[in-house]
Amino acid sequence: MSVIRFIPVYDRKVWGGRSFEKMGRVLPDGSIGESREVFDFPDESSVVASGKYAGETFRSVLEKHPAEIMGAG
């Protein structure tokens, strides 16, 4: 299985900055204080960036393919 990459979600914060750009990230306008890379909250979940699960949420992929993603228990 290949690595699953997710679309980061950037949160603007008054104490934030633009440091993620030093890592090659393309940022939205404003001061970015946090980057959620992989998350699954009841009302929002990470979205797969590319590959066979592109566009699906983290929650959806886990629900549909638990053994493939987490391994056989």
C-alpha cells in the first residue's frame, strides 16, 4: 500500500505567521497559526489529496477499508 497524503487545513490565528512557506507550503492569505494534517472530528475530517482514495474523507476510508488501512486485527 502506498502512503496516503491528506490536504492540510490551515487555521488563521492572530499569533500565527507564514513559517509553513519555508517548508514549501502554499498558504492562504493571513497569519497561519496551525496546520491540521490528519484529523477526524464528528463534524469534519481530513480529505485524501491523491491516489485511489482521492477526495474521500479519512473517516470514509477507515469505514470502507479498515483492514487495508489499519492492518488485520
